[in-house]
Amino acid sequence: MLYSIFKILFRGLLKLFSGLTVTGKENIPENGPALIVANHISNWDPMVLGSDLKRQVKFIAKEELIKIPLIGLLIKAWGVVPIKRGRGDREAISKSLEILKNQHLMGIFIEGRRNTVHPEQMLKPQHGAAMLALKTGVPVIPAAIINSNKIFRSFKRVRVIIGAPIKFTEEAGVDKKELYEQISNQLVQEIMKLKRA
């Protein structure tokens, strides 16, 4: 209930003040699990990415965000899985796998933290998305978030561009770390293509 209320309110505010547009919504499956992998330039990104989609997107995010007054309340309603940044967090991985096992949409920011210096580019990707993709076999959907770092501060249009799903499978004889690196780099390239579209 709280999620639905926040979603409607936030979507309305975004459309009014930032002209939010979301393209490629047809790439989101109507049911079943999928992993949406996006760039990260603002604390608002979970709400920006999920506010104009029919299905709820559950995210993993650094636990510090929960403590920020308004944003913390919003992301709790968004079904965020908190993780301890900078260290392996088995509980967060376990919860993420559970979310996908329960047929939900899962959102993850592949850079692992906000890119505040050069938001038009992308930071070195983390391997969490690749690991989840291989462990679960769910479709992976790249998404580009544009201008969310300028919400309520300028008249720049906030855009979300959602790409086509990609399926990844383990390859015999290929080192897992190497495969994680390949998949992560491929996803960054796909997101950058969407950002330039």
C-alpha cells in the first residue's frame, strides 16, 4: 500500500518537474523474474527507474541510504535490500537470489556506487549483476538513467531507456571471475549505447 502511494506521488512529481519519460517498457516481462541493470548517478535512481513501470522493482542499495530521512522512507517502501558497501555481504546476495526465486523484478546498479564526478560516463563495473545472472539464469535487462542527478534542480528532462533482455549462461572451461568480468563489461557497453540513443 505504502509503495503504491509513493509510486503514484513520485511519478507525478517527476513528470511535472522533470518531464520524466521512460522508453522501452515493452522489454520488461509481464511476469516472472528478471534483473534490471542500470547506471547510477543519483540517490533518486531506484524511484526514477521504478516509478513508471507496471511491476515493482526491488533493489539492493547501500545501507547508509536507509538513514537519510525522506529518501530512506521512500526506498524502504520500494523494497530495497540493504548491503554493506565495500565488503562481501552474503545476506544481501542471499536476499537478492530469494527475490528472483520468488519471481520478482530485481534492480541493481552495476557501478556499485553513485557516479558523481563524470555521470555521462560509467565507473568500473562490479560483478554482482553478472554473478546473479549466472546463478539464476534470469533475463538481464540493461537500462540507462539520464539526468536523475538534476531532479528538482534544473529543467533537464529525466529519461529512462530500457534495452532488450539478454540471457547469460556459464561457459565450460572459462574461469568464473573472467566470465563475470566479460558479462559486466558487456552490460556497461549496452547501457552506454542506450545513454547515447
